[in-house]
Amino acid sequence: MAGYEVLIKPSALAELDSADSRKLRRALTERIGALSTLPRPPGCRKLSGSDRYRVCCGTRRIVYSVDDDRRTVLVVKVGHRKDAYR
């Protein structure tokens, strides 16, 4: 089974770079990288009203969409849980 290509929007990349600590950035990067092998991991949630999903990484949320035909995962937003859905 071939993996998925993970694409990150520039705004999400900026949010990832602005994470508080190096440890948090590493955890978020690993979580995003894992989406290439399993785009809908256990614990992910489909957001109501859209075709997007979210996974948790501590108090941060990674919001992304999956295109199964093109086999891509597009990371749309990386943010604190209070701001991630705005």
C-alpha cells in the first residue's frame, strides 16, 4: 500500500513554527508525518459541516483534509485548541 503525500499550507507552517517549545514542534511534526501512512488514525475526528479532520497533540489541534483519489493530506491549520476551529 502506497502512502499519502502530506502537504502543509504556508499559514499552517507558520503556526507550526510559532509553537512554544522545540519539544512541542517535534511532537507536532511527528504527528503530521504519521498522517502519510495512516491519514485517519485512531482518535481522529471528522469536523461537522466540512470534509476536514482533526487530531490532537496535547493542547494543540492539527486540522487537515484527505483526498483519497490523489492520495494527499493537506494540513490546513495547526493551533491551540481554543483557536484551531476559527
